[in-house]
Amino acid sequence: DQQVKQNSPSLSVQEGRISILNCDYTNSMFDYFLWYKKYPAEGPTFLISISSIKDKNEDGRFTVFLNKSAKHLSLHIVPSQPGDSAVYFCAAVEGGSEKLVFGKGTKLTVNP
Amino acid sequence: GAVVSQHPSRVICKSGTSVKIECRSLDFQATTMFWYRQFPKQSLMLMATSNEGSKATYEQGVEKDKFLINHASLTLSTLTVTSAHPEDSSFYICSASGTSGGDTQYFGPGTRLTVL
């Protein structure tokens, strides 16, 4: 049973436009959420995180939104750049645990 | 950000041999290290969690006698795949979280294991 779901396996956007990556979760005990970026044959790179007490966190071109009632979070990248092309993983942590529960990832392609 | 290294980045071995993969936190002390495995086109699967000086905690379905994990210091954890078989071929990634707390894990670059 998948607790963290990324229902779009891929997303393609034009350079300069906004990329929106979505993530849904089912476990109401999750209280911390993270986004990682991953290139092929490399380890994931931490991008941005958000605590469940917040509904928005912004860092440069990256903004994460959390809607607790809908159990939904999204990562916005604006403006998108070709170098953003990678697989993006959503991950969640249950309160009191250190274990990351990952979604299956969304492959983002930013076209020049 | 924090840096985690893995060695080797790529290893090819014969069936039946053992392979050791090292994971090091270079600029912080890692109280907890995690070992993941990634299958092609799939998400990361947590194999085990190790705390410095303690026995690793393995996830259900992961053979602890096959995947030996040692976390001898705050900067080094090792994963040894014993008596490797072709089905053990995979991409193994470690991550570490530091003594400063928080839930952010920093990942190593991964190790590609191919068992012939």
C-alpha cells in the first residue's frame, strides 16, 4: 500500500514556465515532507522541505505548498530551466520517526 | 549542504563473492545512516537504518545476514553484500542525518553493483 503517491510519472514544460509537481499521501501521521531531485545513477539531492505546521515554504525558484486537509503537497518551480530536468521524489516522515517514505517520482523535462 | 560520499561508485563482482560499500559523511557527524536500494524505474526502497554503535534495524523482507551493515563511527557506515547473486544487482544508496537534528537526510551518490 503506497502511502506517498506521485500519480504523474512524467511532466514536460517549456523553459521559463512554471513546473508543478504533485504528491498525495494517505498517512495522517506524516508531519514533515521533503522534495528530492535525482539524476540517473546519482543519489537524490535535497531541494526543499515543509513542516506540517506550515502551508508554504519558499526557497528561490522552489516553493512547496502543503494542504493538510487534502493530504496533498506540490512543488512549484518558476521559472523552469533545462537544468531542472530530473526525477523529483516526494518524501514524507512520520512524527517521531526518521524514516523517509518516498513516492515513485515524477520525471520532469524542461524543454529549451 | 552536507556532503555524503560512497565508495566505490561502481563494482562488478562474480556470483558468490562479497562486496563492501562504504558511506561517509564528510562534513558532519551522522548519528543515523540509512541504506536504500533502487530498482530500475522504481522508487527508493529503505533496506535498513543504522545508528552509530548500535545494531542496524532492517526493514521487513531484507535479509540481515545477507546485507551486513556496520556503523562504527559517526562518519562511516558500511554495507556488505555477502555471497552476492545476480538478483542483488542494483543501485545502492546511503543517506545520513546529522547530530543537529531535523529530518533532512543527505544522500550519497550511490553505488552500482553488478553481479555476474
